[in-house]
Amino acid sequence: MRKIQMVDLKGQYEQIKEQVNQSIQEVLDTTTFINGPQVHQFQKALEEYLDVKHVIPCANGTDALQIAMMGLGLQPGDEVITADFTFAATVEVIALLQLTPVLVDVDPDTFNISVDAIKKAITPKTKAIVPVHMFGQAANMEAIMAVAKEHNLFVIEDNAQAIGADYEYADGSKKKVGTIGHVASTSFFPSKNLGCYGDGGAIFTNDDELAYKLRGIVNHGMYVRYHHDVVGVNSRLDSMQAAVLNAKLPRLDTYNDARQLAAQKYDAAFAGHANIVTPVVKGDTGSHVFHQYTLRILNADRNALMQHLIDKGIPCAIYYPIPLHSQKAYADSRYNEADFPVTNQLVNEVISLPMHTELEDEQIKFITDSILEFLK
Ligand SMILES: *Cc1c(COP(=O)(O)O)cnc(C)c1O
């Protein structure tokens, strides 16, 4: 059996080596390291894949979020509601822009932002909601868009973990996540579902005017060379990363299928176990692309289980061990522990198992057997 990896980037690279090497060689041969034709090609291909009018490539997923908020013209003191249970990047950029982060609880089944909690947190200062499609599963966009419309709020989708997932509307129609809110951000960090070989990110929107603004902001606020109309940043996807992404984007659906298949095998092994809650998928199978496969462990020692797995050479991780409202940087006297019953519980229950496109049946069996043996 191959050594089990949390994310097997090497195994995946072996499969696409020739094409990736050739694409990178082209960048080297032409030395168009910045804004080469690969970047434009990737932008167009991703717009087509997502069925979105504008993709604005940038340097990473954190920048993408920040630039989206800058493009919307959010001002210091504006309140932005987001999930308490997510990677810190989401709240970090809100704070950096001197907006006021308002963290709210999530739903225990999907780990996604709670619509009821959003409603309770809205004040006259609220300007935006940032749903995160957690672990690869679409947040409840229909309800979130309805709340946003009622209160005239922007919706910024943090789609770093769910690229390629479909959101299924109540009437059965579908859209790719990241194309439903006013604007969305994503990350091409190597371990994400569509990862490059360094840092990368992108912003998506269907709004022409906003797209124009965003293209200037990523490029030092320039719309005409050396004319700086707004304060911008320097945030670019480089040509080598775009070359890697051009090789991987046509395989994204196959990659996500492989993740879903691995998730089904995990689910089957754990079905009905009293101590294990397997991931709950709300829409059809396409609505969860399993960036992570995350279990909740009930009435058992989650940390001892984790050690048991590590002792057997099985990597695993706690995403996330501390709710954001309890982090030093984001603590706020306005928060009340009673408002976060779910995140406070989840941080003690969750465990994420190896999840990638190259998981073999034998590896899955070894992982599930090892967990079942511990929980007996
Ligand atoms: C990875 C991630 C980001 C940040 O992406 P980077 O490319 O690492 O900056 C933001 N939000 C979420 C939810 C993420 O998982």
C-alpha cells in the first residue's frame, strides 16, 4: 500500500506530468512570466467552466476576498457577517479593511453559516454577508440571497473550498457555487480542489461595472497605464501558475468525482455507527465536492482517536480547532458564548480524514478499519 497522504499532490502530478511540464516549459521559453497568454487563456476557460461573465485572476484566495470587498466600496465601520467556523482568512481581510467582522454560528449538519444566525446579527450597519462553502459544500444560497435582498446587503461567496460544486435551487435548477452572490473569491492554493503549484486566486462576478473596478484594483488602481484612479494593490496570478491551472481545469470535474467517490466509500464504512456522524449532503451529489471529508465523533475521545490514527501512519487533521470568536485577534466583547453553541461543540468533535484524488480502496479500507477498531 502506498503511504497515505492527507493530500497526495505527488500522485496527482505523476498523472499529468507531461502536460504540466510542457506548459511550464512554454512559459520559460517565452519568458512572459507576468500576464502571459496562459493567464488570459485560464481566465477565459474558467469563465466558461463556471458560466460566469468575469473571472479576475489574482495572487491568492485571501487577496481575492480583500479585493472583492474593496471593489464593493465597503467602508470602515461597515459590518460584515461571516461564519465563526472557517479558515481565518475570511475574517482577517474584513478586519484589515477596518470593516467590523460579525461572526455568527453555523449549522451542525453542513458546517455552513446559519441563516437564522445571519438574520439575528443584522443591524443598520450591516453591509455584507460572506458565506463560506465549507469543506466543499454549497451554503444555503437561496435563503442567504433572500435575506440579502430584503436588507439590501452584498453577498460575497468565499469559494476557496468548493470550486466546481453545483448549488441546487428548490426548483431543481443549478448554478456553480461562486456565481450566485454579487461577487465570489477562490483560492488555487496547492491543496485546494483546483490547486496550482504555488499561490493563486481569483474573483468572479456577473456584474460588468464591478468587474471593471476589480481589474483596476488588482493592478495598483490603474485603468490607464500610470493613471491611478483608486487605491489598489498588486495581486497577480503568474503565468507559471496559470500554465499549471490550464492543465488541471479540464480535469476538475474528474477530480471532484474522485473525491465524491472516496466520500461514498468512507460513508458506507461508517454507516449507522453510533459514535460517527458522516457528512450530511443537502443538495444532490454535485453540491458537495469534498475539499475535506469531515466526521463528527460523538461520545468518544476524538483526540485519542486522532493519536491512534497518527500512530498507524494515517494523517488526519482538526479543521478547525478554535472558533474564530475565541481567537485572540478576533475576540470582541460583543460576542456572547451562548450565541455559538454549534461552533463551540464542533471544535471538539470534528476530524478530517485524508481526502484527495488519488485515494486507493486499500487505503480507504485501512483508514476506516483503523477508526472502527478504535471506536468498536
Ligand atoms: C484557503 C482558504 C482561503 C485563503 O486562500 P489563500 O489562497 O491561501 O490565501 C480563504 N478562505 C477559505 C475558506 C480557505 O479555505
